[in-house]
Amino acid sequence: MGEFEKNALGRVTVYSIQGCPHCVQAKATLGRLGVPVCDVDVGKHPELRSRVKELTGRSTVPQIFFNNVHVGGNDDLQKLAPEELQRLVNLVKEEPLPADAPPLPDENKLDDMAEDIDGASELSLLLRELILKLFSEHLSADGKSVDYKGMSVSPAFERYCELAIQLQRVELLTLSREEKLAFFINIYNALVIHGYLRMGAPTNMWQRYRFFNYVSYLIGGEVFTLQDIENGVLRGNRKGMAQLLKPFSKTDPRLQVALPDAEPLIHFALNCGAKGCPPIKTYTPQDIDSQLRTAAEAFLENDDGCMVDSGKKEVRLSQIFKWYKADFGGTDEKLLKWVVEHMSDSPKKTSLQGVLSAGKTKVSFLPYDWSTNSSH
């Protein structure tokens, strides 16, 4: 630790989560400034999520404070003018931590979450945490690329593969709706990374189609591809993109595992292409609905999820809303109603409400970025 860091009276607090490229980039920038950084993982300390949202008005991570001054996320940090950044550095150096500084976790608080969940949920959590840790260890300092080749030869990845074999013994038919959601979201997100390691990241439409219809786990004695998990189980057996038929036929034993209806909130847990990551990377049955709602709020908070142009009375939404429009009501009117109901209170929500009340709102869809973060 340098002289400045040892002698500083205040601190920089970063609320982050494991496996978040934006968090890695922000912490690398702060590291170059030589400021004392207290990194709080809200994945390990979920009790702080609501407090951070209350303080910042945002659902995404990272969220960065210089003493009690909220800077925002990684984009906000990178856009700071040099003189403003220096002012904040001096604030941490010269001013003691004020009483209203953002909170740190209670280190004495016991986390007994793992004791409260059943075998299937516990296994999915463990697999997701293992692969997230592996992902974090092979993420570049700027958070922009991942060394998948390095991950694939890591002894930790071999341990992950050994653990994944246990999925074939999971009893799926006894799982509740909440347990199914948490289990299959965690498994889907882990399987995507596992698939990248074994097959490489898809680079065109045909490769993406093959990837999502081929990459699979044996779960409870049945094969589930990524397509089966998303469209068969989590969307209540609905046809996906470029699918002529439903994933499960009436005689398919996997149909018994499918949710009775599509859960639209899963799209924000399975897809994280936004500039800020939802402050949740693993999901638990106990809090699944609030966790999914937080993920949706975080997605809509970012401009690549939703943009509102009050002058043109236009709302621009992610392609996800176009691809899965049936899950959000099926019409533009119902889609916009769903979006405004799932936004956190913010100037953007106020703007959207104003546009909707004026009537004749135009809906368009933003281009989707299919680029991968592979360093090879």
C-alpha cells in the first residue's frame, strides 16, 4: 500500500459482484489512482442491496462512493473530468469518513442461506458460484475480455465438471415453482460458460442456433439443452426464435418439469448485455421473485434496455422485447404497460409515463450486440 493510501482519512466504497466486467474495470481504474478502496460484494451480502438502491436510486453494479459522494457506475467514473476526479481523490485524502458514509457489511453476520435450501437448489448455487469464481479469475483487468482457453485448462474447471455430473441424480418433479426458477436459471447461466469452454463462443447466427440447441446437461435422467431450459422449462413450453415446434411434445417426460406459464422476468436473468450488471449473479428459491424484479429494473435502467424520446413520443426497447413479445402481453400497448410497471422510480420512468399519457406512442427496437468477450 502506498503512502497516500495509508495516510488517507476517507475511503472509496465500491459495491460490486463477482464476475462483473464493469466492476473489474472500475476497480482497476481506482487502483491506478492509488485510493483506498473498500470492495463490498453484494452477492455475498444481499442484505445491503436494498440499502444501496435506496442511496443511489439504481439497481445495477458497480456503484461507487468517494466518502459519502455518489459518483455512479463504471461509465460515470470513466467520464469524470480530470479536475473533478482529482477533487474527489483529494476529498478521500483530506476529509475523514463522514457519519453518513455508505454502509459496510456486518462481518459478524452469519450467512446460513446454504442451510435453508434443498439439494437441487444448493447444487445449482454451488455450480454457478464455482464457474463465476473461475470466470472472475480469468477476466482481464479492464473487464473487457475473458481468457476462456485459460479457464478450460484450469484444475478448478475439472472440479466443476466432476460436480456437474451430480445433476443427473437431481429429483426435478418435487421442485416448487420458486425452486425450478432458481435451479434452472443458475444452471442455464453456468451451462452457457461451460459451453463456451468446450465448443468456443458462437460467432454467427448458424453457430448460435447450433450452440443453444446442442449444449446440454443430463439433469434428473433427462437431457436439457439451453433451448430446452429457456423455452421448454422457464417459458412454459413456448416456441423460441426460429423454432417451428414447442420444445416438449405432449408425451415428453420433460413437459412435467415445465412451468405452467411463461415467466417474463427470466429474460433479464438469462440475458445480461447491458452496460451495468444486475446486482445478482446467483438465484435462491426464497427470494427468487424479488431477485428477478431487481434484475428487470437493472436492465430497464440502462439505455440498451430502454430509451425514451419524449420529443418524438418514441420508446426504444431491447430486441429481447421483440423476440419474446408474447411473454409481455403480445401487443405494443401491453408491452409498454409491462415495462413501466417494472421500472424503478426514476426520471426515465417519469418520462415514459408522460409519453404514454400523451398517446400514440411509437415503439421501436434497438440493435442487439452479439459480440462475445473472448480474448481468443
